[in-house]
Amino acid sequence: MTPPTQPTPPRRVTIVDVARHAQVSTTAVSKVLRNAYGASPEMRARVRRAIEELGYRPLAAARGLRGRTYTVGVMLPDIRNPFFPEILDGITGRLADTDYQVFLGPGCNGEKEEARVTEAMIDRGMDGLVLVAPVSSRTRLEAVAATVPTVVVGRHGHSAAYDTVVDDDVAGAALVVGHLVELGHRRIAHIEHRETDPTRAAEMPNAQRADGYRRAMRAHGLVDDVVSTSYTQRGGYEGARELLARPQRPTAVFAGADIVAMGVLEALSEAGLTTPGDLSLAAYDNTALAALAPVSLTSVDQAGRQLGDNAARLLLDRIEDRGKPSAQVKLSPTLVVRRSTAAPGQLRLQRRP
Amino acid sequence: MTPPTQPTPPRRVTIVDVARHAQVSTTAVSKVLRNAYGASPEMRARVRRAIEELGYRPLAAARGLRGRTYTVGVMLPDIRNPFFPEILDGITGRLADTDYQVFLGPGCNGEKEEARVTEAMIDRGMDGLVLVAPVSSRTRLEAVAATVPTVVVGRHGHSAAYDTVVDDDVAGAALVVGHLVELGHRRIAHIEHRETDPTRAAEMPNAQRADGYRRAMRAHGLVDDVVSTSYTQRGGYEGARELLARPQRPTAVFAGADIVAMGVLEALSEAGLTTPGDLSLAAYDNTALAALAPVSLTSVDQAGRQLGDNAARLLLDRIEDRGKPSAQVKLSPTLVVRRSTAAPGQLRLQRRP
DNA sequence: GTGAAAGCGCTAACAT
DNA sequence: ATGTTAGCGCTTTCAC
């Protein structure tokens, strides 16, 4: 009963094969691989030629047993959120010229999933982790960071154990409020993501945005009006339904995320209303959704690529020197104005020209 | 010059620690870990207790050196395409109850990037690979499959070296044409993705969709009208511009992918036209984009989750038995009708009720 | 500058 | 059923 095809792949080329072929020691090959000190130019050339001729690639898993795996893990809360690929691009861009390879964990919701993914990454010997908008407790994050170099993206709150990279969500919210006020709006509502856990609440971007909104409203002498749902399409839909049922409707809505605005649009559509004629709508993240022609949503642009770029840079630094003091990077968002916002009370100026 | 914090993480708990703590051999622990034969129930209990008490987790990288890493790699062409997460959900769902962990490669465009990612996965000792809609040559795919168990998703064309899971793209295209014809359309255009390489062209879903479109048109006694651009928003925009410039405009457009339809909508918006009043629009993939209220796009639903589920199942089978004959799974798509398609020549029936 | 030898954490073959 | 031993492919002392 021999199978038709050879089920056994040809033995992989190892460092021993290279050493033999180049007539040097495995140590020498290892040194060349790592650009380490202690190999003459002549030797380097010999070894490189042998590597070339044999098509040798080091087995990262084996390297990891003693040194590094040259692997970096990125944990994203949700692959579906079109904002996260931006961050990822920033990370891979920065790592492109290095020997490091990036792998993503599967999208994870909640602390349990996060723990599973981070543990899996640590168990695979990854050299460093980038955690994007994690919801785990700070204690948990610090435990991870104690085990492996870690950078946390999109979560406020400093720690000596890990580096952080965030956008200034308070400033972003202020941009939106400022824009709407300038257009003449005074009844501006906000749909926020309700964070249940009070301890980490303040560290999350959603809380910062809500806070920034409240402060900006106050600064403009206006009364804030916050509806608490979640950063999902459904959350936007429910939030909008609640706002539309108010005796005194807001003239503008600031959704905490683009995806939330999609739910708002759904509710508006059901009610036979449109933006910006019946309601101005602004959101956050400036994802591809916001740029779609039929959507054309005013939205806050987080410098996603830069977030990722900085995260990768900090991570590489920390892999080189685990003892270095932790760094915090804060980037400034900008506002991208599109057709979903306009002066209030206009004579039902529709979208079509 | 001692750094303020301890830069050295506490030594990891190893199998030796567990063995010592449970007063057994490391072999015994290993057997328990793998549920292998040769350990009494009593011993299993002892070992499990020790594992529990010490918080031991095996180092996947080290396991891989002898046996398996319990890691499966998934390569997606583009994280931004909202269709792919469906497949991923199917994969992770199927693997959830196993010891296997899924990692994603960063989105890769083109053969070179694909080679880089697959090599990186192989070098990390991954036990199996799922390649989604790869563009690499068949030779290349078979080389990968010869090295590591591989399942190819979303690419037609069989191979003895790897299993395949696809949707029936020809049938999907026929669904669209049938739907539009039933509504009364006769001038139905198609925007396709131009594949440059002729050898693999026939294997790609885009070619199958174009082919299915042509065959369905012919079957209905209609003349096909294909514009070749690419499966991108820009491709849709350019394709639509070309179609709108025709002396005799089509009354319906079948875009090869949802994202293409977004570009069509952009062009329509610029021209002051709307769907379905001026033009019916249908697409493929039934992503979240299609379901957005302001978009509401008729689209072919590929059974994304089932694609992933089947891929994972086949992969596990192949990991167990590398010699087994390769399998091909083909799933049937369905059509989700939304507001972007209607009978032609209607009196500018707008979207709003 | 170079290489021999030890060992990373684990599994597999081979005792017993 | 259990333990002993020899590696997996690589990096790292530590000799020379």
C-alpha cells in the first residue's frame, strides 16, 4: 500500500549542509547569518555562496530555541474594521527592510480571546508583540510585556512595562465639534461606545472621544447629549433611533466611529431622512467606508500608518534593549470634510448636484 | 548601570519542571500533552495537576523541532477585502476545538510577496497552510504543497498536490444574469478583472465569472459586453466611465466584485445618475459593503464561512495523512437581491420611498 | 578569526 | 506502563 505520490518531502537543507558545502564550521555559517562579529570577508563570501547554491533558509523555529525567531505578532481586535489595515501597513512597511516577519492573530473579541492569542504568540517564540486597542486589564498587559517586548497601540494610559502609540482622541473629537459649530449647529449629539469596566474605561479611545466631545461642547457653551451604545453598526442604528425619537431632534450627530455612522445612515434611510439635509453626520477613523461615493462621510482621520510605523520602530528598539525606558507617542488627527455635513436647516439640499 | 526594571523575564516553566514536580519522566509529560498511548489514568492525573499548578504551556517552537507546532498559517491576498474575514471565520471556527492556532500572513499582492509569506510560514514550522486566492503559478503552489500540507481556496483547477475549495463562480455569474434578464434587461455589461498571465488565467475566479457571464448571456440570446479593468474601486470607476460613454448605454452592469461596484457608484454619482433608476447594478461577494443602507447592492453571496470550514477540515485531514488523495470541494453561491437592481426604464424610481 | 562542544525544550525510538 | 537516550536545527560559550 504505497501511496501514489511521495508523501515525504525532501529533507530540508540545514546549517550543517551549508557548512559542509562551504567547508567551514556551522558556527561560521551562524555568524554570517546573523551578521555577527568574528568572520572574515572571505569567509562571509564563501558562506553566502554556499547558502545561495543550496537555497538554504534558516528554520526560524529552531533559531528561536536559542536566539530569536525574527517574528513579530500583531493582535487586532477585529479584522473587519477597515481602520486596522492602515496600522498594519505602517508596521509591515517599517519592518520590510529587516529580517523580521509579521504575523497576525485572528480577530479576537474580549479578554479571554486576547489572552489566548497573546499566549499563542508567546508560545511560538515571537520576539515582540504589537497589541492594537486591547481590552485586557492593565495588569494582564503588563504581564505580557514582562514576558516579551510589547507595544500597545490605540490605548491611552502609560506603563513602564510597555511602549504606547496613540492618536489624540480628545483633539479629534474637538475637531468634529468645532467643524459642526462653525457650520452653525448647536444641537450636536454624540453616539459613544459604552465601556463597562470602569478601571480601564479611561484608557480606551472611545472614552477619550466622548470626553473630548463633552469638553468641546462646553467650551463652545453648548449642552452635550450623549447616547451610549457600542462601536458597531447596530450600535449606530439604535443610537440614531433613540435620537430621532427625541421631541427636539439634534441637527447633527457625531458618531464615535465610521461603522457607527453606517448604522445611523440605516436608521435615517428607514425614516426617509437624508444627510446633510435632515441631519449632519460626522464620524471617526476616516476608513474606506467614509470615502464611498454614496456615503461621503465627514470623518476624523487618525494617522493609521504612522501609528503602525511608530509601533514597529519602538518594538524593534525594545527588542534590542529590553531595559530601555518606555516611550509614549501621541499623534494628532485631522478632519476630512465630506458631503455628510452642512449648515443646519438648509432647504433639504440633497446630495445630488 | 543596572536598569531600573528587571529586563530579564523569569525563566519559563519547561517540561522538565513539570516532570520534576510530578515526580515522573519528561516522556510521561510529553505523552500526556499529546494524549499519546502509554500513560495510566493515574499518571495522567498527576501530570495534569502539575501542569496546572505550575501554569505550564509547551513551547510550540520547540515542539516543532521534533513534531508539530500546532500552528496553521493563512495567506490572504488583501486584508481590506471584506469578503476574506468570512473565510477566516470558517477556518478559526473549525479549528477552535483543536490544539491548532491560526496565524495570518500580512496581505500580499503579487507572486513575490506570496513567495515571501509562504516561505516565512514554512520556516516557522507551520503544520499546514491555507492559501486564499493565490496568484502564484501552479508550479509554485505545488512546490509549497510538497513541503507542507496545503489547501488552496478560491482558485479553480485541480492538483494532486493540494486540496481545493471553491465557489461555483460560473453559476454565480449566471444567477446575476438570470436575475437581470428576468427584470427585463437586455443590455447587460460586465466589468471584469483582467488577468495578464494566460496560464493561470482560467483558474482564477474572475475569469470564471466573466466566462459564466458570457455563457449565460448567450444562453439568453443576448450579446455580451465586457469591459476589462481590475477588481478594485478604481477599476470599477474606470469601467463605468467607459460604459457611460457608450452611444448606447447598458441598462444594467454586473460588476465582478462588490468593491468594483463602489467605483461604479462613484462614477454614477459624478454623472448625476443613480441606481436603479438610471442603471441597475449587481456585483459579487455580498460583503458588508453591499448591505450598507446607502449602497444596498444586489450581490452574489459566496458561502465564505463554509469555504473556510471546508478548507480547515481538509487541512487537518491532510496533516494527519499526507498521502491521502487530494480532494476538491465546490460550493454553490446564492443571490441576494437588494435595491440596486430593478426593471429598466422605470420612471426614475429613486431609492427613497 | 575560527571551530568544537554544549544545550535550548521538546518528541521519538528504544529500552526496561 | 514507564524511563533512558538521542537527537531536531540552531546559537552560544569557550577554547584555540
